[in-house]
Amino acid sequence: MYSVAVIICSPFVGNMVNRFGRRNLVSFGMFLMGFSFILFGLISNINQKETFITLALFTRFLQGFSSSLI
């Protein structure tokens, strides 16, 4: 999911650079990356298999999006 998110989100982030500026996107990407790492660490407490897998895939997608911002 990480690599898929980077491939999907990179063109959109390229267009966002002109509107928001590099510094703002990098700052937001670093904040989002930290948040997604914390969220990824907290999902280990979930016992339901389907919920765990869904949240794990979502957080990895979020990390890929954050990486494309950075």
C-alpha cells in the first residue's frame, strides 16, 4: 500500500506545490508521517482481524501519501 500511495499521490502533490508551497507541504507531510506511525503502532491492540487489516492498510496508505509530500 505504501508504494501504491506514493505512485498515486505524487502527481497530485506536484500540483499542490504551486498552491501551498514546498515548506508547508514538507511540514504537513512530516506531521502526517508521525501521526501515521503512532496510529500504526496503536492498531496492534485491535483484536478483530478485519478491522486490524483495514486499519493497517489505511495507515500504510497514509504513510505513502506523507512520503510523497515530503
